[in-house]
Amino acid sequence: MAGLHFTLVTPEKQVMSDDVHMVVVPGVEGEFGVMEGHAPFMTTLRDGALSVYRTAGGTPEQIRVSGGFAEVGDAGLTVLAESAEA
């Protein structure tokens, strides 16, 4: 069951807003995975690919992002990217 709410937004549009199993994010200090219940934090992104796992053990959906921030909080994971493309 998908339990993490994930939102990806660029200045032009909302790219995704859905409940997922896990997201692997390209942070400036390395990649990190976020699942439901992750501790709150905020970091900047490096250019790279987000891996969105809709289900446990599923094939990840890749979304290329450039720049921006990621925030994990009570509402889930929010990524504010300068640009994003599937």
C-alpha cells in the first residue's frame, strides 16, 4: 500500500501529486530515499533523476530534475524543482 504523499512542482506546473511507496531523490550530498514516516528535513537538489516507486518492489518511474529543494514533513515529500521531465 502506498503511504507517502509525493508532490513535484516546477515554476510552470504541478508535475505529480500522488501517494507512492518510496521516492529516491538526488540531493547535493548524495541520493536519499524517502518512505512514509521519514524524519522531517530539507535539502537542496543536484541535477539528476528522481526514482518514484509506486509500489514495493515495483519498477521505478524516472523523472529528471534540475535544481531546487526537497522537503520532508508531515504532509509527505515535496520537491520544488527548477525543471522536471519524465
